[in-house]
Amino acid sequence: MKFHSSVFKDESKLDINYVPSRLPHREKEHRLLMEFFSFLLRIPDKMAQRVIVTGDIGTGKTALCQRFGEDITIEAHKRSINLHYVHVNCREYRGKLFLILQHALTVLKPTFPQRGYGAEEVLRALLQHLDEENAYMVLALDEFDSLIEAEGSDAVYNLTRLQELRPNKPQRISLVCVMRNLESTKRLDDSAKSTLQRNVVRLERYGKAQLIDILSERTALAFEDSAVPEEVVGFAADLSQDENGNARFGIELLWRAGKYADAQDLDAVTPECVRKAISSIIPTLQKSQIEELGLHEKLFLLGTAEVFLETNEAYATLSEIEEAYAVACEEYDEKPVSHTQLWKYLQGLSVLGFLKTEVSSEGTRGRSTLIYLPAVSAEELAKALRLVIEQGTR
């Protein structure tokens, strides 16, 4: 089997578990976390901290915490402070405090028995190990909502009041609780809630410009030079913004698009590769949806698909699509409708999710409305449309 050269130089940089050395547009939140835990570099035995990191999917919560964890550990070790950062996804352990604490302990002490202990015993064993090693831990509890749902106030209270069980002893464990929003904390009783919600770091959704920065940096790490044109990065950013500013979605989208490029022996990732990638993530095209459209709406969509197949671009103007629509009308012996009607079709198809529009900034094309396909490849759309149109004209 003959292997061709790949558009990737290191696709692991697009893996969900990869933590980049720099997090664009999360510098402020990173500094805030470092400040909240700065005592660990000066007086680690005198206090403990509890912080909530909250934000929607794809806002970088996990990456931020892991970057912070690596950085605070490095700084602590420079000062000969034995600090460990342990990141646990509570959902993976069904929100059970015993399993979460057991994992945290086995990271530090792999020989610890897997059975025969309860949550309180594991917690005591964890604290004893930290005492023996004169060590400290930042325990990051990702998907913290799962712990609240599974075990409620008692588990949270026990975690946040560790030191009350150890009067006059060094404080060993600080917490970072990662969750999408604070809604689930309403289930906690007042005593548990009051110890938890004093320090909250909120991550806002990324805007398009921020997504372009994030995807550009990750592209430079993962792909060969010139393998991903700027337009493709911008297109992926648009699609990520459509998914509520989800940077993780955009990173996965580029990885899949790169795979489609390699499968076709392409030297670069094209907009159609991105469209094929998103249709594999979100399979939205259904024959019944197309069948419900009017004939000229179908012809308008067919013209759109044909433009993208011909130009291999990510975006098109209405005038370009109007010309292709006229060609489609001629092919099926239909009289084209007016420009005004096509504009109405565009608005309706946007509402239905077939198309998306954005106003371009001043550039080579001037300021105009640009159109793109948000969830299907042009090739797949054209094929489906022709099948439905031809069946309807028999």
C-alpha cells in the first residue's frame, strides 16, 4: 500500500487531551487562578482554597485548569514545595465521591488497594499520604455537577470542610470545581453552598475573532505550512460560532477536515473538506426536509451547492448564487424568479438551517452579504437535490 504525504505534521495537537502552552483569550482567567492559589507558593500549609470554574461547552474550562495545574506545579517545585495537581472527571466515576478520591489517591500512591475502603477512609488515607510526603494537592473536579447530582450536600460539605477534621494540622488539599453553570449548586444546603461559592471564575463564550485566533494557533501546531488557508480557518470559526462559540468543536472539525483532505490525497484542506467534516459530526441532511421545499427553493439551493463545487470557496455572494440558480433553472426548463424572491428564499433557508449568512468586512469583494453551508457538504447537497428534483419532474 502506497502512502501519500499528509497535511498534518502533528495531529496530536488537535487531540482533546492536548494542553497548549498558551491559551489565547484566557490569559486573564489564568492569571486570576494563579493569584487565587498564590499562597501555595508562599505558605502552602496555612490555608486551602476552593474555586469554581464555570462556562459553556467549548469555552476552555478543562484546558484552562490543566494549564494552570501544570504552571502552578512548576512554580511550586522551583521553590522546593511538593505540590501535585490531580484532574478528575467526576462523570467518568459516576459522581461517586469514593471512586473520585480513590483515583486521586492512586495517582499519588498506585499501590493503594482498590477495594475494602469507604469514602471517608480513602480521604483519611489520602491526607495521611500527603502528611507523610509533606505534600500538597490541588484537586480539580471536572463535571462537578455529577458529584452534586449523585451525592448531594454531604459529599460537598465533607470536601470543603476537610480541615475541620484536622485541627492544628497543615492544610493539604485545595479544590477547583469545574462546571457548566451554577444551577446545580442550588441543590446544596446553605452550609455546603457557603463554603463553595466564594470564588468563581466565569468563562464567556468565544466570539468569531477569538475563535480565529485559537484555531489559527492550533493549526500552526498541527498542520504543515500552508495546508490550511486562512479562509478555511475563518470558515471553521464561523461554524464553531454557530455552535455557541465552541472552540473544542472547531478543533475537532479541523482534525476531521484534515482527514478528508488526506483521504483525497489533497495538498491542503479545502472548504469542502470542512463541510464534509461537519456533516459527519452533525448529520442534518434529510431527504424529507428537501422534499418539503418548493421547486425554486430547491433550485436555489442547487445553485448554491454548484457554486461551492465550482469555486472550492467557503463563501459565496448572492449574485454568484443567482447566476448558478439561473443555470439550474435552464437545466430543468424553469423560468427564474425575481431577485427579491431569491432574497426571501435566502432568508427562509437560513431559518431552516440549510444556509447561513454573514456580512463581510471591507475587502476585495467590498462589504456584502456572504453565504455559506453550515452543516452539509456541497457534493452531498447537490446529489440529494438532483435526486429529489428529478423524481418530482418525472
